[in-house]
Amino acid sequence: MQRSDFLSWLEQHPDTIHGDPHSLCDRCEQEVTSHATEDAWLEAKRLIDERRELWEGSWGFHASEAFVARELCHTLARQLRANEPHVEDGDEERLVGAAVVEQLEPEAREQLKCWVHDLAESVEHRAWREIVRFTDRRAKSLEREGRISDDLTWEATHSYAESAAKVADILSHDYEARAHRK
């Protein structure tokens, strides 16, 4: 369902809304965009935290952090692309908030759920594509920022797993920051 369909329905059923339909739709779009985007970044954070736990304490051959970051970010981006989350049925009211839902009568709430679910799916899909792109490109930016080393000496390198955990920790913090960015 599109915004125009929901607005049209509200205009045809004015007794089902307490307030201005256009203002309500604007608020819905803001809330859904904010929450669905946050949900996507937090899901990516959860996935990377799971991977980090696997690497922590593991061993492996020494490798430069830059090599590990390039390989890891590319692999994670592919895995994220294949594991895109979807909006759960019943999440619609959480996505728009109680203040919005309270402005509608039960019949209008059902229409709202249809629109919000479709809107949230679209927003989350766009956010997930951004997460995949960000992850795939993050290794290069980590090198430019000087947060990882490309030094190949024995003293400067760590085990693959240790470097992978470090990169995963950086990604986890990146995802967290983007989840709460307004």
C-alpha cells in the first residue's frame, strides 16, 4: 500500500481519524524511517557481534590487519547481502509509536498496518543496501584513517582471528553509531 492509498482511505473515512490525515502520514513516515533504519543497523551489529565472538580467542596465522580487513569486509558484505532481514508482522505499531496509533480508530489502524508494513520493508531494504555498501568499502577507509596497519613484519602482525575480531569490533561500533544517528 502506498501513502496516497492510505490517505485516500482516511479521507473517505474521516470519522476514523482524530486529527489531520496529512500530518499523521508525515509523522508516520518520519517514525517508520527512523525506526526501520535503526533496526537494520542494529541487526547488522548483532550479526557482526556474533562473528566477533567466534574470532575472539581463536588462533591463526599472522596476517596484516589491512589484508584481514579487506577480506573480512568483502566477505561480510556478501553474507549481509544474503541475510537481509524483513519486517515482522505485528511490528507496525512499534514502528509508528503509540501517539500515532491513538489518533486512529480500530478500522483505520488495520489500514495503517498495511501501509506501515510496506513502508518499513522499503525503508529497511534501502538501509540494508547501504549497510552492505558501507561494509564492503569500510576496509579502505580504515586504512586511510590509520586505524589498521598494513605492516607485514612479525612484530606488527597478529593472528588472523585477532585482527578479524578487531575489525569486527570497529564495524560493530560503526553500526551502533549509525543506528542512533538522527
